[in-house]
Amino acid sequence: MNFKWDWNEWFMLFTSIGSVLAFLPIRRYFHPVLTCIIWLFSLVYVETIDFFLVGSPFQLYYFSDNETYEPSAVFVHMTQYSVSSMWFLYGYHKWQLRGMKLFLYILAWTGFAVLYEWICILNKVLTFTGWKLLYSVPTYPVSSLLLIAVYRLIYKHLRSPVR
Amino acid sequence: MILVCYLIVNIACVLAFFAWPGKRLHALEILTYWLFGSLLIQNYYAFLHINFKLIVINEALGPALAHFMNRTVMQPLIVVGVLPYYAASGTIGRKAAVLACCAGLLTGLEWLADWVGILEHKGWDGWLTAAFWLVALGLTVLCRRTFGRKLIREVKRNEF
């Protein structure tokens, strides 16, 4: 490993702490089991995609400013993605979004996600070696729909009997 | 060819997992332990492959995809599949034997992947692989003890 603490690590630390603080107002909104599984799902989902695209044979980008899997990247994975998922589901559930409203909601989140990814590139949280910001655009609506599907699955099974 | 073989093996694992008779886990337990197992396994490979270069994944697309399937489907499912047998084993000796057998199977599968050319161990010995699988299984058992109890309590409370 070639780990050095500089600006991008500070950026990751501040934004991750900010994410954890942003989670506090909605921490009791969902069932604790649901929160736990969504948190885990978001973490595994993003790590799976990152490892797939960062590792062999694609090597399309890497986290931070060197090609190793840095502890700061793990910290970002554990906080920012999961908190974003919880806020996304909070809005989805609170406003009971369906149809066109859901489409616009996902569109707004996609815009926010792409903007945040661009800020991350500027701050060297992500270094692209073949990936482009444009490629990320369709991944966010797909991820949003998958997240909703997992959320509905959990919600349904929270009431299914234990065998 | 390797990709097709592993695709069939992974599909067979999924079918066997859901068709297997005996004590079953709750759907949310399966999802949670599968995610937890996958998290441990993927971090294990990520650190050894990206950081320490002790495991080198084949650069060709077929073997790389086969390894992707193994670490996201087959290996976590085996970890989840052993949990009901662990719980049903009465004595500590039997529980240890169940975990040791499962760790042996997972170690064998990882070294089989090395043998067929999906990955290559470079300075990472077989006993270290076995040790990792034992720790991963132990942590998943611990996850079930904490999360599983909480989940079952909450689900029972929601039943009507």
C-alpha cells in the first residue's frame, strides 16, 4: 500500500462525517431491521461494482489518489452510499411516490448523484482510468430501482412468519 | 469454457440452496447473511488482489467473470447454507466439525479455481486460505446470533 493522508482523505472524512450526521434525523423513521439490511445492501452493492470495475481485467478507475484499496475508501463505502440510500427511501416512502412522480424523483436523485460524483472527481476521491462521468448516468436510475425492489422485498418479508 | 462450467455450478448452487430439505432460514436471514458473507469475501479478495498482490485474478474476461460469480453467488451461499446445520449440531465438537468441513470445502474450491486458472496464489498459502474461511464462517455465525435473534423477535412481534 502507498497510503498518504492529504486533501482527498480530508474531503472523504468530512463528507462521511456529514453523511452520518445527515442520517441522524431519520434514524428512527424505518424499522431497525430494515435499516440494518438496507445499510448492508448498499455497502455490498457498491463494493461489488467497485471491485468489479477497479480490479482485473477492467481497471476503469480507482478510489482516491493511488491504485490500492485505501482505508478511506472503505470509510466512504460504509457511510455515504448507505446514508444516501436511506434518504432516498425516506422520500420514496414518505410521499408514497408512484408513476411520474417516482420518475421525476429518480431523475432528481440521478442529477444530484452525478453532480456529487463530479465534485468527488475534482477532489481526487475518484480517479478515472477509462471510465467517464457520462457512463455513470444510467447506473443511478438502475440502482434506484434495484434499491426500491430490495426495500419492498424487506418490507414484505418483515411480516412473513418465521419457520 | 471455464465461464460456462462455473455458470452451471453457480446456478446449481442456487437451485440446490433453495430446494434443499431441512430446517430453513427466514427470507430476510438469507438476504442478510448472504450480504454479510459476500462483504467479507469480496473484501478478502479485494485486499489480497488490489493491495497486496498475493492473489492475482486472471486478466481474461471469462475467468474474471467466473471469479466474480464465485465471490458473489457460490461462496456466500455455501456460507449461508451451513448456518442451519451449525445451529442444529448439538455439541461444541459437532459445531466445530461442521465449520471445519465447510471451511475445508471452501478452501478446496478456492484452490480448484487456482488449478483451473481463474486466479493464482502468490505467497498466499493453503493454511491461510483455510484460516480466512474459518474466521469468515465464525463471523457469520456471530452475525446470526446477534442479528438473527433481533430479526426473529421483530418478525414475531409483527405477526398477526
